[in-house]
Amino acid sequence: ENVIKHLETQGVNKDFQLWDGTCYVHEEYQPESIDQVRRNFEGVEILVHPECSSAVVGKADYVGSTSQMLNHVRESKRDSFFLLTECGLTGVLQSEFPEKTFAGSCTLCKYMKSNSLEDILNVLENPSAHSIIEIDPETQSRALHCVNQMFRYTD
């Protein structure tokens, strides 16, 4: 629900078919937390995921996915960041950018932690009828090109 609201503010006008709800981890974050961080840490850049409420997103300096946050930090001239995100990203960023300072919340998502490589492999090899999405051949071809480009760039 929050992601859709954020996309709409960015001009994305699509018909989304998603579960009607929000992420309980991102719903825990409150705009008052951002106000407190700004009062206590002058110059810190605040990064949030679009899954956060509109009130939180509206007070953030940057809104993006995990990979977008990583790229943003890489390109940012700022040297201190506060992240409202699930545990893990702050440590990854600190390892990759030791010259920068990171702080953030650390709220574990029980659903993210319940996924495993074995479960993912199982759903790919034995999909249930409701988990199969039909994609037209033209879109498949264009998507395959994008995936191949991603692999090419990682080599």
C-alpha cells in the first residue's frame, strides 16, 4: 500500500495487483524518529524505503530500494547516513564505505528471515497454480535482454 502511494507521487500510473496491506517493520517507523535524528545529528542524510508511511517518506532525504540506497550512498558527497530499514544494510554499507558513518534502526522481519534458498528453489521447480504468472513473448524477450545485460555487467 505504501509503495503504491510512493510510486504514484513519482508519476507511475499503473494498475497494480498486490496484497492489500503494509509491511509491519516499515510501519513501526514514525516521522518523529526522523525529527529526533535531525535534532541530534546535524547534517545526517536520512534514507528510507518506499514501504514506509507517507509521513515518514515525506521527511526523508532519499527514498529507494535497498540497491538504490547502496548506489545513492556510493554517489553521495555526504559522509553520514541514518537508515530506516530492516537489519543488515547498515553493516553492509559500513563494510563497503568505511570512510562514511552509518546508523540506523535494526528491526528484524520474521517473513524475510523465513525465506531460504531451498524454499525459493522449491517454488521454482514445483510452482503452485496461483504462483504462475503468464507473460507475453514480447515482454519475455525484452526482460531476458535486461537479465542478460545484468549478468554481463557482473562479469
